[in-house]
Amino acid sequence: MEAAYYDSARGVICEQASGAARDPRLHSALGIAYAGLGRKHEAIQEGEKAVELLPASNEAYRGYYRAVDFGPHYAMVRGA
């Protein structure tokens, strides 16, 4: 049942990302959805993309948050 929620979220986020491909928040959220589905490679890739789009060196506060938000991606896929 839980996978259905992650898959539903993935669909909605992918739809939103098609119009805002450079929004790091969407890539981060998509990474969480992939992690919930056990799709390790895609989860890490999307988390890295979020950090790449908004590095802390460019914007200290929001960039730092993207890096911190990347932690759950690794935690969720650790066993996958």
C-alpha cells in the first residue's frame, strides 16, 4: 500500500517538474518518491540534481537546506 502513495506522488511531481525542470525542490521531492519505491539509483540521482541546481556556495540558506534534505534519500535507500 505504501508504494502506491510513493508512486502517486512520483506521478504528480513528474508532471510538475515537466514545467519547472530547474526547480531543486521538485528534484528533491522526486528523489524521496523514488527512494520510497526502492529505486536507489534514481533517488540518489534526483537528490544530487537538487543540490547541483542550488549549491550552498550560490545561496547559503536555501542551498544548505537542499544539502540537508538530501540525507533522507540515502537513509531510505540504504537497504535497497
